[in-house]
Amino acid sequence: MTLDQHTLQLARQRRWVLKGTAGALAAAGLGSWTQGARAQAKPLPAFASWKDANSLIVHSTSTVETRRGAFGTGIVTPADRLYIRNNLTPPDASIVAAPDAWRVEVAGVAQPMTLSVGQLKSMGVETVAMVLQCSGNGRGFFPSKPSGTPWKVGAAGCVVWTGVPVRAVAAALGGVADGMRFMTGTGGEKLPEGVDANAVVVERSLPLGAMDDALLAWEMNGAPIPLAHGGPLRLVVPGYSGVNNIKYVKRLAFTAGESQAKIMSHGYRITPPGAKADPSQPSVLAMEVKSWIESPGADGGTVARGTTQIVGLAFGGARALKGVEVSIDGGQTWREAKLIGPDLGRYAWRQFVLQADLQPGSYTLASRATDAAGNVQPQQRMENTGGYNNNSWADHALKVTVA
């Protein structure tokens, strides 16, 4: 993102917060880099009206997907093209008008305390680039059609977060109390009235070791985190799927056991087909190695014959990425692709490219990535009722016609 684009984005966000409407912002929206404007079947939700509608697919008021091929030509996903997935309605927009006033309770430490964002900013600062990916990214490829948003590849992005390390906050408050085994984050959304809070609250527990790289973040891609992405404060946990990165975090607790909230005890579990979710099943936590091809063919059009640059995105999940292979014949043969662009760290994704001579005919373009531990992206998805954790290279392959 250029400096001018960054400045314009900030101005657009501020105008939306102050006026409570995004009509003027939509009229002044940045043009999509994709070829040809596409009709938007559904409008963007009000809290995200500043986004680039031509680069997005609106599934609902709480689920917005980045179009395949619209992630941009840089590694970092622009904020106005980044996907949205909210489990509850966001808080009032006024909370991002005075971000330093937002307060978070820290418990399970020697000296429990409630701290403002302003106070957190005096306790340390780090920046991390990481893949933010919804647990259901790739659900749309499941033939069983699990309930939930039918994401393809666009419920993901590579984001740069800035904030205070969780380990620094814990240390400043006397350290994690004895016997604590989990880091539990609680979201600050307003809960519906008349229902059990545990049935709806967004609260997730992660192994204590997750705190080592976690941040309480107040900036995203160099700007204050917008309401659509969890501002003014978000718990960011590199290597873990999106639901574990708590928006509007109001409580961070180190706990002896996992949260009893339904979203933890029964939600986001790897439930075998035909079974019901329960706490004994694996929880959706760390991400696995994954890749997909972005071009050519993402828009479904015919590809021109001749020398072609096959370009895609790959990441190692909880581990660093080692390499990527590309196939033009549906996985019968593979060639090593070249990783391009800067390496922003183990949690960020990398672009890859393979040059190929494509003559007229039909091709199935596929990619498979390998992480630093030698884990190879699998051919087949892991079947489960929620449609979670799909990193199948076969599902993510592109069929293209060359003329």
C-alpha cells in the first residue's frame, strides 16, 4: 500500500466513525486492481462500507470474502480487500473514536489489573506479519456442503499487526500464576439479552505456549485497527486460525482449564461426519501448511497461449514455509516453484511463481507447499461436519482453458 493510499484509508475510516455513515466513503472508494468492475449482489455491511466492493464477495452482513485473484501484487493484504468474519454484531463504532481509552482486564497473573490501551502502549511494542485465516476457509469445496459460509480461498489475508507482546504484559504484572495452562481471550461484543452468556460469548482458550508470540494489537497494516477487524484492541496469535484471534478483546486471562463457553466447548471442533460436536474432539487451533494458485484463470476466463507466469500464495501455518511445487497436469507431475518477494517471517505467506509454456488445451493447475518440518500439503481434505481446516491441494486446483 502506498503512502497516499494509506492516508486515504485513514481519512475514510475517520469520516465513517465521525459521521456514522459510509455513503460518501463508498462514492470515494479506491478502484479495484482487478480487471472489470463486478456487480455486487449484496451491499457491504455498514461497518465495512469503506472497503473495495469490487474485490470482495459479500455473503452476509458478517461474512465478506476476498475474490480469488484480488489479494494484490504485494505480500501484505490491503485492509480494504481483507475478508470479514464476525460471530456477533460488532460494538458501537464510538469505541474506535477514542482507541486509547479501551480497557482490557488481565487475570491469572500475580497482580491482576485492568489496563487501558494507552497504558499498554507504555509496556512494550512489537510488529508481526502473519496469515489471518478463517477456520472455514475452503469450506465451499466440501461436497457435503457443511453449514456455514461456503468460503473458497478468500477468507484469508496476510496482515501486519503492531502491539504489546502478551508475555511483556504478563511479566509487568508479576508473571503468570502457578498452575495456569491456558491463555483465554474474551471478546467485547455486546451480548444479546435474555440468553446465557456462555452460549454466545466469543471466548477461546489456547495452550499457554501461544502467549510467546501473541500480541495485544492496536494497529493493522500501519493504521489503527478498524472496527471491522476488531479495533481498538485485538488479541493476535500468530499461527492460529482466525477465531482464536479475539476481536475487541476485553479480558485476557491465564486459566487452569479451557473456557466453558459454547464456542470453545462445542464450536470449532473437528467433528467426524455424522457425529455431534463435543469437548473430546480436537479443537480448531493451529493452522496447517497450505497454498493455492492466484493466476492465471482465477476469473474463469480463457488464458492466452504461450509463456505464462503461474503465480500463487503459500504459508506454513504454525511453522515456516520451506517450498512450493506446481503442477499443470492435475498432480501427475510437479515442478519446483520460485519463492518471490520479501520474507516477512515464519507466520507470513510467500508468493511463488513458475514459468510455463501453455499451448492450446485444458489444464489443471495445482500447487502443494511444504513446511519447515517437512509436512506436505495433502491431496485430500480431512472430512468433518464443520468444513474446517481444508488445505487439500486438489480442492484448490484451478481448471483453465488455453486458446
